[in-house]
Amino acid sequence: MSKTVTPYKDSDLSKKVQVAQMFDNISKEYDSLNRVISFGTDIAWRKKVIQLVAETHPEKVLDIATGTGDLAIMLTKTSAKTIIGLDISAGMLSIGTQKINKLNLSDKIEMVLGDSENMPYETNSFDAVTVAFGIRNFETLEKGLAEILRVLKPNGRLVILETSVPEKFPFKQFYNLYTKRIMPLIGKMFSKDKTAYAYLSESASVFPYGKKLKDILIKTGFSSVTFEPQTFGAATIYTAQK
């Protein structure tokens, strides 16, 4: 079990409610600021996620913590006929819906306000499930993963893209400096929510990654679990099967 980190340390609200509030607050600047903070590397990582999903030739895909819909939009390049983007932040979904409408993809992508730990879908509903930079925001990681396992069809694939921590010199040292000092400073300068990017940095630093997350996935009931570090370990892509 990872240490519980919340966006607003002086708040009595649950982590789930705080996360929704935080993403509502930063929704309008999220896309542009995210590109700056990640140096655009997140785009290449997402493309790898799409390749892994496309291999399964899915018809129905669920993108959890879809945010402003970047990954959901990219999933239209797979064989999927139906793509559902689920998120707890109405603000992020609003921005995502605008993007989808501009691209005339509303017939293929449905944006849904909902809780990843209590999803409104029947068991064995989806051929594939994706989560990009979202599982560390789950209030209870194991509960969220169990819910994903439930809605996946037998032999369905889960693909997770999540931040991790580089372990080799000098990448580890640079990563620590950048995420603990520079990234929160950029967030304070350009975001109206002054604590959001400090939370995103801190939550990434304590979240289980690599073999630890693989073991949690296996314990939850997933099989054929693999993980592949990206960009010297700044992120990791996990695949798992029901």
C-alpha cells in the first residue's frame, strides 16, 4: 500500500473529491502546461499505448481518467467502434468534449462523468481498458484495479501509462531536481491552483512502480503482466490480461 498523498493537505475532504476539485481547477491550462512540463515526451508514450491496444483488435475500449480526452482521441486510430472516456472531473471532461466535437468524433467517443472505483458498467463489457497518468489518483488503488478487472472481457487487455522514478545516475538526480523543485515552480507560475503540480510531483514520487505495481496487478487477479520503462524510467507502460 502506497502512502496516501492528497492535493490539499489542510482539507478534510476525501482524496477522490480533492482530486476532482484539483483537476476542475486546472482543466483550462492542463493540456498546454502538460506539454511544457513533460517536454512533449508524453505524446510518444501515448502512441506506444495505442499500439499495444491496437494489437488486440478491440471493438469497445474504456479510457479511465481520460481527462481532456487525448488518449481517447488517439484510440480512434485502433479498430474500436466505441470508446468511452471516464473521469471524475467535470471540468476536464468539458474541455475534452469540446476537442472531440471539433474533430467530429462524437459519434465514436462518449465522455462520461464517473468514479473509476465504482463504474456503471456490466461485468465483461470492454475488450481493452487504458489508464494514462491516472491510477496514482485512485483513492484505493487495489479497489480501482479490481473494478477494471471486473469490466474487462475475458482475455481483455489493460494498458497503464504511469509516472515512475529513474533509478540510474544521472537521470535519477535530474528527475528529483526537476519534479521536486522545477515542476512545482512552473505550476505556481502558470496555474491558478498553486498546489496542484506539487501534488502531482509528490504523488508520483511515492507511487509503487515497476515490479511493485506488477505484483499488485497479479495479486488483484491479472495475468501476463509486463512493464517497460520509458525515457530512462521517467514513466512506465504496463500491460496485463484478464
